[in-house]
Amino acid sequence: MGFDEKEISCLFIFIAKLLSDKRNTVGIKKSLLDEIIEKLFTSEDRKCSEEREHVLLELLQSKVGHTLDELEILRMAQNVNFFRICDYIYVKNRNWGQIMCTYLKDNQRKSHVFDYMNQIVMSCNVSDKEKRDFMETIYSNVESLVEIDFQKTAKFLLDYLEEDKFERIIDSLEAKPKVLYKLLSGILLKESKKSHKRDPSTGKSKKSHKRDPSTGSIDLESLSVREQRKQLIITDPKLQERLIELMCDFEPNSVQKTLQILEDYRPEIILVMTRKCEIKDGTAYLLEKTSKFDEAFALLHTDLQQKIIDFKASEVDQFVDQIVIKITDLIDLCGRCTTKMTESSQMQHTVDLWISLLESMQTINKLVKKSSQDIYSNKLNELTNRFLIGLNGTQNTTAVMQRFMTRESSDGTADLLYGAKDLVFKVKDNYIYEETLLQTTNNLLLTELHQHLAHLQRLATKANANRGLKTCAVCGKHLQHSDNVVLFSCKHSFHERCVTTDDGPVCHICDNHDKPSANRVSSAQNICSNETNSNHKLRNALNLSESQINALQYLKNGQRIDSRIMSGRRCDVRCVDTDHTIVIEFKYNQLDTNSQRFFHFQRDKSETLRQTFQRIALNIHKLSAKKSKTNKSKTNCQTDVNALDIQLFMDGCALSQDSANCDVWKSGQTFRVGDNDYEVYVNAPTVKSLKLPKVIMSSFTIYPKISLEFCSQNDCKFYWFRESIAKTNDSNSSTIAANEQTIVDPKSDWLLVSEGFYYKTSSEDIGAKVKVVCHPMGGRECEAIGENVIEANPGLCPFEERLVFCTEPTNCGSFRVISYNILADVYADQDYTRTVLFPYCPAYALDLNYRKQLLTKEIVGYNADICCFQEVDRHVFDSDLKPMMCFVNQTNAKPKYESFFSEKGNTGEGLAAFVNSSKFEILSAKTVCLSEELKTNPIFAHLLTEISANEKLLDRLMARYSVIQCILLKSVEDSNRAIILGNTHLYFHPDADHIRLIQSFIYIKYIENEMKVLSKKRPELTVSPILCGDYNSCPEFGVFQLFTTGFVPKDIEDFKSNSDETIHGIDMSHGLSLDSACGQPVYTNYTPFFSGCLDYIFFDTNHLEVSEVIPFPSHEQVVQNTGLPSIVFPSDHLALVSVLKWKTS
């Protein structure tokens, strides 16, 4: 009895599974094995195709796999589209380009090809040669990539391709214009929209890269190399012209919009294209751009008249819709022409344009009315209103009406008079509407101004009035402004002469000896300005709130600053040895226009003062000329380049202008520019940049990102303001009373809320923006305002429950340790991460600006003495972790924590350690690359010899950038005790158990050797190891066994995790006594696709013991938002927090 196809297929699948099992001891002939494999590939049973592919993949990965012909297997896999098998062979041979080709063929994975491309190009595990070969594969598959997603293709090419290679791709696609059009659209239009946002009314760029004012070209020197390459591509005139040429064929209706977006094409070339293809709106735009307004208007107006001639009563609805668009374009064009044509002859000509347009509109109105289609009258009325609005903004409406009424028409005067009558009524309605709007607005502004002045009067009256009773409580006489008055915190007031006793002033009503105000003022107006009052006495005497006390202190600090600094009458000069230029900055007051302008000059050090002053005079002259032209002043500009007096004085004597810049400028000099005198400050404390977080939530601590020069952070004072939500025109008396209790920054609606480097937001801040002002001592103040308003927080985060256990510092003899993988932004900010790794996490919650808020609150809240972090971005360490740990947590104006950062190769992320300086003193700190240590350290000579027997294993191991931090800490509480602290992040790949085991062995043996060296150098110290990190290994594998038992046998399964990289004969052992401080949690990393314990704090059991383990979040809390990270968990790992203490024995 024979077998059918399905039964044969199942039999071969069963045999293949037996052969791929690790415990298999059955042998098989090569010919039979080849027959099984061929049958599994060629079977027509499609229902089992996935199972057949899976079992073939297992067979390849088993020990039988090395006997198979990979090329034949690959050929058969390609024929039947077994892509996973193809990928396995390509990965094994590091053929990354062919893997991309399988993505393109696989309909299920095709959309993820761009994530894969970015991953390969950014990977530090792919060599430069492999990346070049990979890019060549991309060049040859651009057409397929464009068909999948032309925008993502364009973005990738702009990000990673060189300019010459880009030209090669464009040339190769010339034979396929549709594909080329899509690619050029993705490159030029998307990037141009991103870089050149335009004002819809003027067509001018609102924001763009810095361009040379004379040539209009982009200043490439101000851009990074990558941005320079990108700008050279998107600003190439030939590419822009080719795109528009293709657009004329494929999408002619989009040409005008594209012309407004792009900037670098040659109008005369494009004009030929648009005329040839009869794209009238695009042609008109180009004519207008080249100042040929008459031709542009004539072209659009002729098109409009042709529409009128072709009018059919049966198509009135379509006619009106088209006419509205065309007339709107003509109105806008007339408005722009009138604005740009300012001479009298030109002004007369623009009146003709308006009248021509108005005649056409009257003709259209007549045609529509004849068709008895009254439903379109509203659209025509709106069109007339728009015409009048445009006309009023640029021309005299009466003049146009007079010309219109006297102009002859082929249809007769009656039609003209009817048109004039209709226009008059429209003008009248428009005038009444505008007059009503103006009057209403004026009334509202006057009312608001009145209420604001009344509010200020109440505040002034309240500040100037005596705060107690209106009469003296002793003599009963009225208190006058000229009297000396004593005020008490009980709000009773007396004449000074009525309460003075031998023991000092006494309130006779309350018998209060200890709370009189030190103020004895001859006038009540001076009550708030007496400098001798302490803040405490001032609070008692005037009953001020904390915010008022802070505001007064801020104002007093501001008064102490040099008056020249406050008024801007200073000239700052930067002159350092490392730069060949000198920077001069000052604020220039232009008296004739009553305006100010801040000038920044960067000049060569060797340049003479005369040359520098000539440049300064030239720029000021340009400013004056521009102001004069803008204000249309009748008088000529008084400032001339040669007439402007610019000199530098030292002790009243003018210095020679033939001296070089580097030899002249000194602090204390006087710099004169016209009528302005400035005091010179050379290398004064400077705030180079000051920024606030993009995302700010209530109940979180925020701090600025700051860059300083010629000073430190401790030399600066910081003041925090909140945008005032309560407006001064609030008619509610209770609101006004509340406003009277708050001191406001007189320049704007900003309330002073705190002082210091950081500010903890509250629920009162929600919906308002926050501002920080930095005062460097002796320097110019700088301020930064948050981009967005303060948002509500996500509620109670699970980590906040853990912080309850960490509110108090640890006792003497114990210390708190944290190990935490905080998820580097370099990995989180990728499309692959958002769509594949963590698709359940909202994009905003993966954004670093959001996660930083949670991370800082969590990390600071643990109140740890030793912090070890993994996956720390370099910029996060510099701008967030270090300021937060070292400046937010200060002890006696000194940083509470000492910090140490180690980058992992050139990945942009690495390890960070923070140590509480009140608990430990850092004696030494170094970064050790594990692969380099294996190659150079003699203690690993035997291990290197064994590994070298397998070339693939050696290459893979040496390509890893894994590092360890080795930090020696001496206890401040007991000078005879020390800790050697280790921190690491081991290789992550699923098939790399053997790599991680070898790395762990190098790690632990290196630490053990360091301890032996220390025992000889510092015999008085008792050194205990604490080894933290993300080991990427669960407790059932060899890494955990090696650390906790001190030994792993040579036949451990970890060495077989990759069959091509197996080694034999290495017994690994060490002499340390270690255990896991947090035990073996169920998981420290949790996603829907994987969960396990990967992180550990290993400690020395000989001299240390666990005092406390901070509980982990519950499983319900972790899975509430599917997995980690989420809106309440900032990382895909959980922090390990444990308290260790010294053993007393």
C-alpha cells in the first residue's frame, strides 16, 4: 500500500526532527539525508510548508548541519521562498546585503526592510568593508525600495549616501521616470518642507538654514558634515529642475505648490517647462517671482476671461467653484503687486489691474444672476468682500471706484452704474463692520487698561499704607504719613514716642516685647525699602508669604548687580589663547529711532582696532539705513560710516587704533560708540547656552541644561518663574485679593516661585510655562523659557512605592547599592524599537524627554550610596544624570556624588557610576575593555590560546566593545575598609551564551587580580568586591553559576550555544566568595516576547551581608500596560536596590 504526498512529508519531517535533536545518537547515510532534505524542500504539501521550513532550520543548526552543502541548501531555499533558512545562511556568512534582498522578496517582512537597513548601517558589530558592500546592494535595489516606501528610501539615502554615489543612483533611474519622480519627491519636497517652512501669505521662508545675504546660498560651515552633504543634495538646482520637469508630466496640479516650496531652481529654466506644458498657475508664479507682474496678471486674467466666455448656464455650479479659486488668486496677486510697486507711475498701473479684475467680477455676477441661480449669491458676496479687504489693505477704494465709474464699457453705462452701486453698498457694509469692530476693540482695551491701572493703584496703596490700625492705640490720634510709626506682627500700630520703653518698643495691647518691627519710618512709603530688616522680621511686620519674601530677595539681589549690567551698558569681550578670533558683544541704543540692537562681532586677533571699528560702524550704518527705510522717514539717516565716533579709552585716554585686537582690550576700559559709552569686561562669566526640558510634568524636579564659560555652576544664581495664570483684568474681587498677595515680575506676568539650580513643580503649575533666569557673578544674565506648558503627571508610578523604603539615609556601617539599565536613547529612538521591540509603548513615553522626568525622580528617590547604571547615553550623563546627582543633591555647597562615565566603544552609550562622597572616597577609577584585556593581559594567556583554536569565536569576541568599570572606594566611616566596585553590560545576542561566559570570566579574574595587587600595596585595607551589571544571562546559565559557585565545568552547555564557535577544555574558576544581593527575581526585564532575570548585584559574602532588599513592583503593576517600558516605567529593566552592611566579626 503506497503513501500519499502528505504522509511522506510528515515522515520526513519526523526523521528530520530526530536528527536535529541534541540528544540524537542515530547515524544516517549521506545519500538518505540528502534525499530527505530535497523532499522537504520540494514537497507539494503547502499546508506543512511552515513546519518543513522550521524543521529544516533546526537541522541546519544541529550537529548534522555541518555535513550539508550550504550552497545547495541555499539554492533550494531560494526556489521555494524559505526565507528564514536563507537568512540563517546569510547571517552565518555575514552576507548582510543578501538578507536585505530576502526582505524585499518576503511580502510579510517587506515593510520592515528600512528598519533592518538602519540597524546594519548603525551597528558596531558590522565592519566598514561589510557596510560598504551592504550599501552597494542598496544601490542596485533602489527601485524596489522606492516602490515599497519612497519617503523612507529618500530619508535613508540622504542620511547615509555620499553625493557622488547619489548622482550615480539618479542616473541609473533616468530610464524609469516614474520611479525617479517618486524618489526626488521624497528627497526634495519632504526635506524642503522640513527646512523651509513658509508664510502662506507671502511665500517667504519663516525658518531655514543660515544663508549668505549676498548670494542666497546656505552657510555650510555652520552645519555638520552629514548636514552639509544633505544640503548639497537638496539645494542642487539641477535636481530641483528635474523634479519639476517630471512633475509637469505626472502631477501638473502640484507644480505651483512645489515651486513655492523649493528655492534653488533657476526660474528661467522652469518657465520654459511650465509654458510648454501650459501650467498657467505655475507660469504666473514664476513671472511674479521675476518681477513680471503685468505678464503674470495678464496670464491669469486671460484664463479667467476664457472661463467667462465658455460659461454655460447648465454648469453654473462647477463654473462658480472654478471662478472663486481663480479670482482669489488674482486678488492675492494684485495685493502683492501693489505692495511691491511703490512708485507713482507704478501705483497708477496697479489701479488698472484692480479695475480690470473688478469688471470681470461684475460680468460674472451678471451671468450668474441671469441663470436664476440665487443659491450662488453668497459665494459671490464673499468674493466681493475679499476683493474689498484686499483693496483696502493696499489702495484707496474711492479712487478705484471713481476710475471704474468713468471707464467705458462695451455693455453700456447702465451696467457700470449697477456695478458701482453694488460696490458702494459693499464698501458701506465693510466700513460699518470695521468701524464697529474698531470701536468695540478700543472699548475693551480701555476697560482692561483701566482695570490694570486700578489694580496697580490698589497694590501701591496697600504697600504705602500703615498695616495696623488707622489711629495710635495709645494716644488715639490719627497716624500721619509724616509720623514715625512702629508696626507689630499683631497688626497693632503706634506712634514711636508712645511705645518706647527702657526695654524697647512694646505693644501695650498684647504686651508683645519680642516681635516689633525694626522699621521706624518717617514716611509710610518707605516701609518696604528698609534694608536693615531681616527677612524673618519683615515677614512678621508685614505678614508676607514665602513667595513675597523670595520676590523681595530677588529684587534686592538685582539691585546689587552693577548698574551697567542691569542697563546693558557693558561691552563683553572674549579673548582666549586657544582661539584665533576675538568676540565683541554690546547692546547699541539708536537715539533717533529710540531702538536697541544687540551686536555680536567675531574678528581676527591680529586685526587692528581701526579695521574692527570700521566693521562695527558699517553694521550700525546698515541698521540705521534699514530703520530709516522701514519707517519711511522724511529725514535722511544721520549716521554715516565715517562720521560715527568709535574709540577705546583707558583712564580717559584714547588708545591707538593701529594696535592689534589681542594686545588692546582690557577689563575696566571705556568703549565709546557714538553717544553710547560701555564699560569693557574681558572674559567675564558667561552663559553660553541655557535650555529647559521639552517635557515638564507636575510633581517632578526640573533643572536647566547649561553651558558656562569663565565660571562654574556654583558662581551662578538661579531664579525660577511661573507664567501668571490669573490675569489682572479679572473682575472677581477674591482673585484680585489673591493677586495682591503675590509679587510679580514687573516686566511681564511671571511669578517668582523658587531659587536655586532646580525646581520641583506642583499641581499649581499645570497649564503654565516656566522660566529660569541665571545670574553669573559679574556677567550678563541669561534666561530660558520652557517650550511647552507644564503637563499633568501620569499619576502614581510603581517605582514611587519603592521610594517609600528609601526616604532615610543608610545608617553608619551600611550603604545602599543600585544597579539599573536605564535604556539608552540611542536604542529607544529607532523605528525598529517603536514598531517591533516595544510596539505596545506609546511613542511619547519612549521619547527621552518624557522618560528623563521619570528616571530622575526614581533615581534620586532611591537615595543610594553606590549607583551603577548601564545603557547611559553620553549626553544624558553630561546634561542630566551628572547635574541631577551632583548639583541637585549638594551637601554644604559641594556635590554629594562623585561620578565616572565609561563609553562602550563608539556606540554613544556606556556605563556610569555615582558614589556618595559622605560614605566613600574614590581612590582610583579606570575603564577596562574586556577583549583588549584578553589580548594583552598575561593572566589570560592560556584562555587566549584555547579561544584562538576557533577563529570564528576569536573574531566575534574581539569585535565586542564590552567594558567594565573598576573603581576603588575607601570607606569614610572606617578607613580600614574598602570596596572594589565593578560595573558592566555584557553582550546581548541570543546565541552568545559562550561569549557572555568568557566575558564574565575575564571580568571576575581581572577583579580578583586587582585585589591581589592591592593586598600587597595597601595591606592595611580589607577590600571587598561588589560587581554590578546587566549580564544578559538568566540564573540557569553558566554566568550566574560562575559568580555564585566559583566554578563551571568545561562541558557546560553554554559553550555549545553556537555550533560554529564551540571550544573544549576550559575549566573556569575563581577564588572569590560571591552571592546575589537581590537573590533570583522572577524577572528584571519584562516584555510580551521575553522575560527573565538579567541583572545582578554580586557582593563579597566574607565581609558583607544583606540588610535589606527593596521590594520589586508587583506583576500586576508591570503588565498593567502590557510590558516594560510604559508610561509609568521609564526602562525595559527594573532597578535592583539593596542595602549592604559590613560584618562586625
